[in-house]
Amino acid sequence: MNIYLDNAATTRLDKRVLKAMLPFYQEKFANPSSIHFSGQRNNLVLKKSKELVAKNLATSSDRIIFCSGATEANNFIIKGVMEANTDKGKHLIVSSIEHPSVFELARNLKSKGFKVDFLPVNSRGIVELSDLKKLLRKDTVLVSVMAANNEIGTKQALKELIKVVKDNGSYFHSDIVQAVAYEEILIDKLNLDFASLSAHKFNGPTGIGVAVINPKIKVNPLLIGGGQENTYRSGTYNLAGIVGLSKALDITCKNRKENKKKVKDLRDYFLKQLKKEISDIKINGCLKKRLPNNLNVLFRNIEGEAILIDLSNKGIEVSTGSACSAVNLKSSYVLSALGLKDEELNSNIRFTLSKDTTKAEIDYTILNLKKTVKRLKSFSPIK
């Protein structure tokens, strides 16, 4: 049996999405920027895809910029806004549990002379409004807080955070990558200036994402060349990917409520069985304000990497944290920000479910996880 429980890293491509994409690799391969018939036909497809994405995010299509994924979108938005608005200030605030594409970019900007503050979170992984208010300054240009964390699944109170930031006269960006599959993100209603997402987190293709911008705010272009995407990101369109993203997002939004309930019920069952069968564990983050597909579990006195490898040998695929930083075996700064002790930072496993996960797969995982934990603890030097 092969069981995939790493859906926060990437998800299986929906068959309906693949079907929608295939014609644009062969029959309808023309460049949407070309002025001949085939090119202009595909340009209409591009515009309709953009309108569909905008509709599902409750915003206007002129705010949608297609790019290669959320890492690119995060870099484009944060770097582009900060560099284009130095007359307003040079102060950036990002939460201490942001995705590496935000966290490391902030550190990079700091090394280049920008003023950066890392907004703390409480022990449940939630940003406190009082902490944000303390860090805001007159020269604060941008605040970036993700809607939901990729490691622990904790959700933030975006509406309240945005209001505080906007009242200060600053701009707000949110990485909505993990949240969009399970939470309704209404861009205009939230008064959200900027947002980022990737298709492969909601059963779309890899290599395609969206940067949602506020056209009234100055942003330096990411790529200069042919002027595509209103000159923000030049380059030939990945039309097949764009079609796939818009289709996947539409399917996700139409089935969000049903999928959310199914996944949450299964996640809660998983947690109940975990607590029943395995002792000395702790759930990282907040269970109440959390995405329904996420369980990040601390297995005390066992190396998380050892659990991961043992489960992988049994056909169960999980994660110890962010897939984007898997090549770096340093302890998770996200878990550190929650206040975990040094000896606990490498003893965690992230289980992330999807709409395709079954109860039989959870039962098989619990059975084998119980054996794995018992075996590893038998020769652990710490009891």
C-alpha cells in the first residue's frame, strides 16, 4: 500500500484539470501574444482564465498576474513593493513563521539596507494584534503575514490584521497558498493589497501560480522584456499551466465546503487514534484555528527523520516540515518560534491529508506508526 500524507508539499493533479490542459500542448499551442488567429484565440483563453481566477478570489482580473508559483509571487511582491516605495519608507514586517520564500527574502532585504522586523507568534502559532501594533512605524511600507502556515496549519485573523495595518497607512501582503483550498479568501472584501498562491497546492499543475496585486500601489516589475502581464512579468505565457490553474481553482472553490468537512472529519479521527495508540505526543500549533488537513506532531525523544524514513520504507509518505527547505536539515524556525525546546525541534512529523485520503489509509498509517515509534523508542538513549 502506498499512502501519501504530504499534501502541504504538493497535491495530485486532478484528472479534469489535466484534460483541460492537454489541448494547449499540441492542438492549441500558439503563443497568446501573437497577433495571428491562433495566437488571438489563445489570448481569449488567457483572458477567460484570468477572469475565472479573479471570480473565485472575489476581485478584478486586472489584479491577477500569472507567474511560476508562490515563491516567485512572494519575491515579486515583497521585493517589488519595498524597492518601489522607498520614498514612503524602508521598513518591512514579516511574521516569524513565514514560508522560506518570505522569511529568507526579508533577511536578504535587511542585508541590503532595508529595516526588517520579524513579528512574533504565541505558543499556538498565532500573531497577536498587540505585537503587530508595537512594531508598526510611520515608515512601515509593507506587512506580510501568511493566511495559514505550511508546517503547522495555524490560521491567522487576516481581517483584523489588515485593518490595523491599513489604519497605519501601510500595505498588506498574504501568502494564501495553504489556505485557499479550505478557506474562502475574498480579496476585495478583506481589503487585501497583495496575495500569492500556487496551483499545485489545490490539485493543479506545478510551475504556475498567481500574484494578486493592487494596481494603485507602485511595484517594480519582476521580469523586463516583451511587456506581458501589464509589464510586471515579461515572458511567454505558460498557457497550459494557466488553464490548469484556473480550472483547479474553480473546482476547488465549488467543492470547498464538502472537501473541508470530509478532510476535517478524517483528520479528527486520525488525531483520536493517535492519542489512543501512541503516548507522549503533542500537537504543534492551534487545533481550533487550524486548516482541516494538517497535523504536526511532536514525538518526544525520537528523531523525526528516523520516523519519516521508517514510514517511507512501509509506503507511507510524510514530512518533517516545509518541502521547500527539505534539503536543509536545520531545525525548523517555525517550531522554534512556538517555543519548543532545542531537544524537541527535530522530533516532529507533519501529516497533511487531502480530499483523496481514505479512512483505510489512516488506519494503516496508525498501525505502522505505532510499530515505528515502539521500535525507535526501544533503543533511544532518552526514556
